[in-house]
Amino acid sequence: MLLTTTENIPGRSYEILGLVKGNMIQSKNVGRDIGQGLKSLVGGELATYTEMMNESRAMATKRMVEEAESLGADAIVMLRYTTASVMAGAAEVVAYGTAVRFT
């Protein structure tokens, strides 16, 4: 599956199949939260949160790709990510784009 943030794929023509998306809602681990709270006092990267968000982004992408594959897509164009806080201590990552089939 080809994933691209661009609207066009050079040298390829395709038909649009429609919007596809995947999401993941991840909550913070209390143990991690305490450690990361202490880290914020001295500054620097909150590595466990970075890891958590990377895992969430990967899962959202996987779910989006699975939806595109179920439509018979060859690629997803205009891929985008968005994040939002859904409640205290939990964040959602959404991956979305346009599923296309090469002609």
C-alpha cells in the first residue's frame, strides 16, 4: 500500500474510492505519568509519551490501511494525522486520507 501526503502520484492515474480513516485512543499509564511529571520539572523530552504517541499513530495508520484494503485500494493520497484530547489523561490519534485504485 502506497501512502502519500501529496494529492497526485507522478506517472500514475487512479480512481477515487473514498475517505478512509483509522483511530486510536490511548490513555496515560499512572506510573508513567508520575515519572513524566517529574521529568517536566527539569525539562527535556518526555520519552515515554513520545513512544506512546508513536504507537498510537502506527495503530491508527494500520487501521486506515486495513479500511483502504477492504475497498480494493492500491494507495492512500492526501494522508493526514490529527490528535485531540478526549478526556483527562487520554488522547486520540486519527489518520485519514483518500483511498485510490490505480487505473
